Amino acid sequence: MDIDMVITPELATQCQRNVARHKTAWYPVPFSQYDPDRLCYDGSLARSAGEEAVIEAVNPAGDSSHERNQIRESIKQSPLTLEEDRGFWRDFGFGIACFYKSDFVKAGGFDLAIEGWGEEDIRLYLSLIKSGLDVFRSKQADLVHIFHPKFCDSSLTGEQARACRSTKASHYAGQRCLAKTFFDRHRLM
């Protein structure tokens, strides 16, 4: 489990329900938030009706920096709001898992030769499969990865460096927001 997650008590029950010793490991798919400073807050994207009412009541003049702070606060207060412009299902992530310790040991545990960011979770996932476990994956609405800046150390090389940069870029903003930003910038030029 990552430390920067919002979880509910039901997640432990799901873990117990979805795992079978020597048979099945569970890799839940979390919802991962985009950078709240990069989201498109133009009135048409990334606002629920409740957020719209809060913004209008607190900021009737339409000051964008104040508005952005209100949206950030709304995201903090309601992290389990899973909207397309707030984040995405992290299908490519394998850092959150549930399995028996005996299955972890049988698969060889973590590869302790890995240094730096990433890859240890993918190698463990592959080792569990090679050891004979079936892997069950499911999207979990009660498992949210809270946005935080990603840092890719310059000493990373190869697949670790590529994966770190890719993960960092994937959390920037949603496709509609990126497209809107691109077209808005190019119209001004």
C-alpha cells in the first residue's frame, strides 16, 4: 500500500474476500488524482454542482486564484469524488496488493537489488504469477491516490527512468484539459 492513499474500512474486507492462499492475489486498481494546479477550471470542466455553488458564494467576482484555492479545498474535502477531470483509473500501477505472506515468500519477495524509484512492484507482480497464483484486478472506488508531486532522480536509468517520467506526466491533467490548454494557447499565437 502506498502511504498517500485515501481508503475506507471496506477495503480490508475486499482484501479478505478477493484473496485465497496459494491461489489468488488481489491487485486493486486505484483512482489517481491529477495535479489540482493543472486542472481546467473554466466553468465547463472539473466542477460538480456543489463546487459551482461554493465558488459563486465565496467568490462572486470570479477571481481565478481564489477560485483555484476553493477547488483545491473541495478536492481535499471530497477525495472520493471520482470524476474524469479529477483523475484516472491507474490500470498500470502494481504497488497496491493483497496476498498471503506465504505466497509472497514463495514468489521470492521483493527484488532487493533494485535501487531508486519503481520496478520492484512490477517484478513482484510477475513473480507472483510465475509462482502459480492467479491475479485478480478490480477498480476500487474506495481507494484514491492523492496527488503529490513526483520526483524522478537524475540517477535513474533505463526502464526505471522511463517509467518514472511516464508516471509523472500521466498525473499532469486529463486529455480534455490538455487539449483545451493546447488549443487555447495556439489560438492566442
